[in-house]
Amino acid sequence: MSDAGVRDRINLLWDSPDENVNKDFRLKLLHVFAIAALCFASFSGIITPCVHADGGEQALLQADHAAFESGKSLGSLNDKLLDKNLIWTDSSGNTRNKSEILKSIGSGNDLSVESGQKMLHVHGPVGIVQVSSERVYVLRIWVKPAATWRLLIYHAVAIGAPPSTAPNNGNCENPCNTVPFHPQNENEAEVIHTYQAVERAVTAHDSAEWGAHIADEFFAVTSNSDRPLDKATRMAGLDQQKVGGIAPFPLVSARMFAFGDTMVMTSRQQPVHGLPLHATRVWFKRNNAWLEAYSYQTTIQENATPR
């Protein structure tokens, strides 16, 4: 719905002669259509839907709009909108921190920001924004440590290129049994153990065991595949042993950021043969168990700057 359409609809209801359309109801209508105008705002000609927007989602929409409303021109992206631990990874695997991104913005360098169809989910102090445009998928993770939303993760994945890695030959010592990560607390230990259980299930093609550690809303995308995967598709692929693209590659390093019952995990993985990967995973703790919900994996090209 266009802005003009929203205004016309509001005016029609506001000026209704029906006495049943009282002022309180009219004010509620204003609120509803204001949300509609925000959720269906046009970003460079792309319609951006919103399933529903409560108070937290409205604030997140506004923060994300303020940061990325200008498409590839990010003059409005500033220090206050970026978390101190910002990790920004483009579709070539270039990874930069907050100071590097602010420097790029200040110098007018193009950050290759993608716009497109948007989905938004709020999980307490963590906001998940997913953007898809043709063959590029972007994950933006916002966190709310205090009163305002701040961008923690920008992760872009381009799909459709020939695989840059080869599956391991059944050897999964790392990450299945050992990993070069030392958890700092119980939650980190539980997440890394669950991550290893997921990778062991992948190696064994055990879809039931894999599914026990995966959230129903699971979404995964990797540079080494030609399409994203949901939970059902991935489980069917494990059963048939035909779906490639996501394999247990050795873990080189990892970082974790905890926000209540949500854990954001970033990592670098190095296949035995092929280019390394930068991965972002999001885990939710439900019924005392950590479940993997989102997985974005980008091949680090040879000319990229990994971190």
C-alpha cells in the first residue's frame, strides 16, 4: 500500500459519519495504519513486509530503516547504531570491525550493502533481520543491551557459485570430538557441545539426531550451495545423502555473544581442501536445550580480508 493509499484510508475512516466509529477506535486505526505504512515502506522500489509489529519490532524496524534506508549509501549509519563488537562480513568474505566500518563510511567507500525482501523477528534483546535479493542473502543481527538497538552482525552470503570446498572424507575429529574453543561459562559450553552434536549427526547422516538440536524455524544458507535450506529439506538431504553444501569442516576459531536465552556464534572453518568459511549461527535455549535456528556461511575468497 502506498503512503497516499494509507492516508486516504485513514481519512475515510476518520471522517466516517458512523457514530460507532468513535474517537478511541479512530486512534487505534491511526496506530494500525501507521504500522502498515512502516512495514510496507518502499526501499529503493522493494516492498518490505512485516508479519506483525509490536513495540519491540517497531523500534527494530525503525533502527534498521535508519541504518539502511539509503541502500548502498550509508551516511546515516553511525557510531550510535553500531555495537562495540560489530562484525561485518560481505559476500566475498571480507570481515571488518566497528572502527573499520566507520572509517569506510567516513571515506565514502562502497560497502556493497544489499537491499531486498525483508523478514524480521525479535527474541527478547535480539532482533533478527533477514534480507534476500535474487541470489544474495543477508543476516543483520541487532542487540539491545540498553535502551536502543545496535547492530552486532552484518553477514552477506552469495549463492550459486561452484563449490569452493570439498567434503571431508569422513574424518571429523574436529569439530565432532575436539575444537579449538575454550568456553568461558556454562552456556558457552552447552552451545559448543550442541554444535559438536550437530556436526556428528551430519557426519553420520542421522537426520533424527540432527533434528533434535535444530529449531523448527531453522534457516541455513552457504556460498557452497545453490539454495537456502530449511529444517525439513536438510533432514531429507541427510536421509538421502544427496544434498551437499553444508558439511562439518574443521573449526579454526569462534566467538560467542550471549543475550539471555539467545547465543550468537561466529566462527571460521577451514576445509581440508578448499577456501575457508566465515559462519554466523544463532542459537535459542528452549526447554533447557540449545537449538540452532540460523546459519549463514560465506566462503572467504583469496583476496578477502578475514578476521
